Amino acid sequence: MSLERVVGIHLVDMIVHRWDLAAATGRTLVVPESLLEVALPIARVITLPGSPLNGPGGVYNPPLPDEQEQAPMEALLRLLGRDPRWAATQLVSARLPSSS
């Protein structure tokens, strides 16, 4: 695998995992359009049918169907099997033990 492809896959992963964290903590993720313009074509290639990265046994869930009107970030998430409308229904707050 070429260095360019490896770096591209990492770009896609970092964007999507940042969305995972933002969604799980009830925050909004803003990704610059310039990054999405680079990441979306890479995601389309690495999630093609037959890709070893995609589907059962792969690192990504099977893609979700596209919607007619979707933003580039939504398209990226759907390609990697994530529902852009997903949100944490309950946040868990951690309590640190008091230092007293």
C-alpha cells in the first residue's frame, strides 16, 4: 500500500473518529470543507464493494444508503457505516474522588 493511500486512510479515520467523540459527548464537530473535499473521494474508494477495509471482517461497517440531500460530512459518515443523525441519548459523567 502506498504512503499516499495510508495517509489518506488516516485522514478519513481521524475525521470520523473526531465525529464519534463529538457525537458521543453531545458536541458539534466542524470540519473544514477543504479537508472534506480530500477525504470524501478517499472514503469512496476504500469502501467500494470488495474492499478488505469494508463490511464483515473489515474495519468499517457496511455503508449506509445515501440520502438525496446530504452534506459532505454526512456522506463521509454514511460511507463508513455511521448514521449522521446518531446522538448519545445519555451522557455519563465521571466523578473524580475528592482529594480531601
